[in-house]
Amino acid sequence: MRGITVHDSPDEAFDDPSPSVSPAYSEDLHVRNYDVERSYRVTVTVRNADGVAFEETYWLRPGAFLSEINEIDPGEYEVTVEIDNGRSVSRTCQVDADHDHSVLIELGNGIVSITQGIYR
């Protein structure tokens, strides 16, 4: 796996034995499934003026979340997310090492949303 980290619960994330991160650490995408009963197949496509910069499909169980670390070069992108029930959403987002410039994708109750920035 590339820079992806998947956790099925917040407690598991704190038990992650990954080495500490360097100042170059950038959480480019953070995907959360808030649904307590349903898993989702999620396709994320990130485009810039040159075309597709990143594309991946994930399967998230209820309560799971994941992060893509250092996978997208800094810049402005059109982010499109589609879930398995056919719903999709797009948004223009800035991506760089600042947590305010990460892409937050949230799933739940059959709905998907994209916001700019990770709330810490």
C-alpha cells in the first residue's frame, strides 16, 4: 500500500505503531464512514488542469476511516467522490501540508460530502 492508513475505530488509530511523521507529512485526503450499519464503496477522483492526478476506490466498513498521506502534489484540484448508490459530489479544493488544505470526505445515511480542511 502507498501512503494509505485505514482504521476501523479511533482507538485503533492511537495504537498505530507507525513511526513519527516528518515535517513534510501531508494528509491529502481523509475519508470517514459515519454510518453505523452500512459499508460503502467510494471512488475518489482528483483532477487538475493536466488531467487525473489521483484516483482510488475504497471499501469502508461502518465506522471506518482512512487517510492518504503524501499522495497528491500541492495545488488546486477538482475532487469528485462517488459512492455505490450512485450519489456523487464534486468540489474544488486546495491540497498541501496545511490541515486546512486537506480534503475531508464524509459518508453516512447514503449521503457523501466533501469539505476543505481536517478538524483537529
